[in-house]
Amino acid sequence: MKHVSASGLEASHPPVQAILSAPGMWVEPPNIRRGGESGVLKVELDGFTFYKKQQVGHIYRSLVHPFGYPTVAREAKALRAAAALGVATPLLLHSDVHKQDGEWRAVMVTAGLDGYVSLEDFYLQGLDKTIEPKLHHDILEAYGRALATLNLGRWQHGCLYLKHVFVAFDESGIKIALLDFEKARQRLTAMKASRHDLRQVKRRSDWAPTEWEAFCRGYRQVFGMDVERFL
């Protein structure tokens, strides 16, 4: 089975229109919120894996869009910004928002990640118990560096559960990818983005003190400040 990596697609991947037309299986069934519904389909096509987010009337409001605009548009913008900063994410292949019969509709297609596992599954499967503590700490340091890179660009992820942080590690090194940028937004300062995300990480990670310190060590390497001061 061929997959797509965080770094890009193989040249022989199917065209976007074929992905949009292909059937899929719900990995996140449509849920009702934000005045509409949103769900994610997993699409297997020509040996590749893709994820198609479909929305109807699923909006956010802002000063720019006081009457509402699909959250897919905000997520696609955040994915492009993260990639530009050097933060690995699922490759964005397509996004579109339009009105149909007076209602917002949106779709976004991203590529699957090859060889990655979420930190949630990493712990649920006990993988942390099968590796040396130093490698575990190195993984957390890499996570810290990835998040600091995003925050330093004034981008706040806003939804940092362990299921949204993916890791791949082998002889070539450790790679971290961040997913689910639906709640991401750019803040006025890097400090504001950092403070919000770090509090989420600390609250949702359930790490031992040495593990939290490993994450903070990686974060400091990029952000250049003692992160504990922000909490």
C-alpha cells in the first residue's frame, strides 16, 4: 500500500477531481455544531490514502467575516502557514468554499501521513515502554521544537490533544507532524500563541516531570525563553 508523506506526494498520485469523486469511509462522522455539520472521510485510491473533510453551514465568525465563513477556509490557511514556517503537516491538496442555495459548503482534501503514529496511540500501544528513555525524551524534545516553531510565527494551534501530534522515528531520525488546525489562528504576538498552546499541552499530556522537562527543553531551543514562566 502506497501512502503520502508529510514532505509531499509521489508523482503518480491521482488527480484531485478523482479523489473528490471517490467514495470513502467516515473516520469522523458528520457532527452538528457551529450552525451546520462537518465530517471527515478516509479515501483509498490507487494505493494512496487521503482525507476529505466535508462541511455544510459549518462556520466561524470574525471581524473579517462577521456573518460567518466555513472553518475549512481558516484551517487551510493555517496549514499553508505552518508549512511555510517549516512545521510538518498533512499535505493540503485542495480546499474550496462556496454558497449553494444560500448555504455555505466547503471541502478540503489532505494527504495521509506515511509511517507516523499519533502520540495518543504511541502511549495506548505502550510504545514508550519498548524504547530507551532517551529516545522517548528525544521525541518529546522534537515535539517541543515543532510547536515552538509554529508559535514563534505567532500561530496558535488551539487544539493540542495527543491525537493531533504524530511522530515517526527510525534510523534517519525523529519527525513530528501536527494535525487538525481547525481552531488555529494567528495571534498578535508569539507570546500569546505560546502561552495558550503550552497550557493546553501541560493540561492534556499527563507526562512525568522528566518528560515535561524534555518537551520544554526542545521548546526553549527554538523559542529561546524559559517556557515555564508562561504558565
